[in-house]
Amino acid sequence: MGLTVQAIVRECATRLADVDSPLLSAQLLVGEVLGLSPLALSLERDMVLDTVQAGKIHDLTERRAAGEPVAYLLGRREFYGVDFAVTPDVLIPRPETEHLVEAALAHFPVEASLRFADLGTGSGILAVTLARLYPLAVGFALDRSGPALDVARRNARAHGVDQRIAFVQGDFTESVPCHGCDLIVANPPYVTEAEYAKASREVAAYEPREALISGPDGLDHVRGLLPKARNALRQGGVLILEIGCSQAEGVKFIMSSECPGFKDFVVTKDLAGHDRVVFMRRA
Ligand code: GLN
């Protein structure tokens, strides 16, 4: 007699007792293999699994117990209300990055014919979300990583916006191949070397290091980005960046001392009350 859904969810949650949210993780992994939502799982709790299903759940549970993030196990993560494909070639979308989208919405009405760029697009969440929310927008999505761009393209196709985004492989600290942009967004690497040394195993062992780390003060990419973004923006165009919680002053200093030509610097906080987003306008 095989295990029931209820029994395997319990078994899986017990095995995951030492990782975050054991029950939720168990429900997600079991649900993934069975093609059932958490609600459907509870309705089907007496259903008996076959050995192939039980084996798949066992494998996913062991990988999760070893620290592999749920988003990589499932191959997706939600951002701004919709699912995005993720692979270990891209950073897992973080909820705080949604504040960049909110900052854009606060400055441009959704009917705007925006010309935008997303620098270091990764899985494409920002470019694809902007294209979804602004039906008349066209944009560029840049990344150094070819495999990351493949994921971003896949997400753009899945959300029906691939005709309005040009995907370009390149390093935004060297060149940004667009001009006259109304809006540039970026969630660049901004973790300091010291912070990275203390990162959880879940981050350090699985997520792409080059998407996170940015030199001793975490600002190497911002230093390279600001002059390129300034050149790519139209006068009055807007730059919105995600930053680390103690970097607002550092970014402001770089803007005013090393890269003149911006104005209207504003910092906003995330839900945890940490500085998270900076806004500036090309003078
Ligand atoms: N918020 C992310 C983290 O701390 C960092 C994201 C980034 O470097 N862009 O894991």
C-alpha cells in the first residue's frame, strides 16, 4: 500500500524541519510533482501515490534539505503577480525588487509610450513587467550572461511581450546600446565582498555570484552604470536603481562627485523599512 498525499506531505515537512517554512515547502514540492495546488492537496489528502510520484517527491525533498532553493526546484518564482521561469543562471526574484516597478508607476502613466532599458536583466522580471504594465512601451534588456538572456527571452515570450523587448548581450558598465530612453531600471549586483562572505549557503552555493557581488563596497557596478545610464537617457529621463540598505549616501556621493548630470535624487524604503530604491533624473 502506497503513501497517501497527507502522509507524504507530513514526511516531507519533517525532513525539511531545519529549512525555512517546512510545511509550505513540503506542500509546494508535493504539489509540483502531483500537479496540485496547496488547496487541491488538502482536498486530495487520502489519494494514494504511485512509486514514481513518491520517488520524485523524495528526490526533490532531499535536494531541498541540502539547501537548494525552492524556486530552482520548481523552476519558477512569482514576481509582481505572475510566474517567471528561473534557472540557476539567474538570481531568484526578490519581493523588494517590486518597489522598482512601483517607482516607475509613480512617475509614468500606463498609457505612456515609454522607451526603457533594464540593465542586468537576469530573468527579465523588470523588463517583462514594465512591458506588461505599459502596453505601448518598447525596451532593451541587457545582460552579460547569454544563459540569463535565454531565460529572460523565455519569460518575455511566456508573457507575450517579446516583440517589444530587444535582448542584448553586453556589460552595462562598458556600454549601453540605446539612446533617448525615458526610463532606465536596474537591480545591479550590490552585495559587498564582506556581506557575501556571510551569505547563507542557500544563496552562496546556488545563486550566480556575478549577479550579487560588486567589489569591496558593493558599488562597483553603480559606479560603472551611472555614466552609461546618463548617456542613454533623454533629458528629464529617469533612472531607478535597487540598492543595498546602507548604500543611499554612497550612490548620492558618486552621483554628485563622479557623475554630474543627474538631479532630483530620492530614496525610498522597502517594506522592512530599509533604504532600497533610488530615483534620479537626468538634468
Ligand atoms: N537583495 C539581494 C540579496 O541580498 C541582492 C540583490 C542584488 O545584488 N542585486 O540577496
